[in-house]
Amino acid sequence: MSHAAFAGPPGGLDSLSPHAYRAQPALVSDWIGGGSLLGGMGIQVGDGLANDDWRGVGATSGALLLTGGLTELTKVLSSRRRPYTWDPSVSAYGVQGYCRESAPVRADDCKSFFSGHTALTAASVFSTVHSMQRRGQLSTPRARTLAYSGAALLTVSTASMRVLAGKHYVSDVAVGALVGGGIGMAIPGLFYRAE
């Protein structure tokens, strides 16, 4: 990409992201994301204790580890600046090539792509729900619809709060949701093979 591509904030859907840091949505995203991780793992541990079957714990742990590693690698390689760095009150404002040509004030300023909160939330909730389905705990279409809708709602809620917090662009959270959700759906298949 040319340096001109980094001369200003992205356009299109990404222009919907506020260029200011907002602490309250950031905190809400931490709570939703953290609660989703703890809740998903809690369901898997509970099933492991009740049935002496720890495949669910392995599936969700594996999904989280793979998602976390891929997220961090992508953040480092892409060095995309966060929306809040375009706020006139931030020292990075107006600095051309920030994240590309100069050392950022904070390393986190340059870790926008893709959203780790969104990806990890999606990986946790979708791996948990898919594991439950593989165990036969979601035997009716209504139960599956409710479970997957809940997983999607938690993912979208986390993603929305990250955008509102000025921490991510819309494309960051969309890719995070796809990556985390995809990994969360794929990994349980490695643990719950047809018997």
C-alpha cells in the first residue's frame, strides 16, 4: 500500500467508527467478552465434571488458544492504527505514517486489526454451543436456534462496544467475528468425531 493510504482515517463502513476513546463502552466490552469466556469455559468444565468427558474443555481451550495466537500475529503484522488515534487531542493526530514509519506512543495504538475481544468472544461462545450440539444437548431445532442466536448476540454486543469505544473499525470487528466464530465452529469437530 502507498503511504497515501495511511494519510487519514479509513472511509466506507469504517468511517462509522468514532475517532475518540470512550471508556464506558470499552468497559462494557471487557465485561461481555470476559463473561463469555468464563461462561463458555464454565459450561465445558461443568460437563466434564458431570460426565467425565473433557473434550469440551479441550475444544474451547483449543479454539481460544488458536484464535488468540492468530489475532496477536495479525495485529503485529498489520500495525493498523486505532480509531481513537485520529482524535485531535491525541498526540498521534495528524502524524502521517504513525504505526508505519514512526514508533507509536503506545504499542496498543497500532493493534486495531482485527478485534481480539470480538474474536475471542466468538471463539468461546461458538465452540461451547457447537460442543453442546455435538454432545446431543441441543436436540431440538428450537434449542439450537436459541443457543446459536445467543452466541451471535454476545459476539455482536462485544463488537458493537469495541467500535463505540473508539478501539476498532467496523471491519476490525467483522473480521474478528468471522475468524473467532469460524475457529469456534471448526475445533469441536476435532474433539467430537462421529462415534
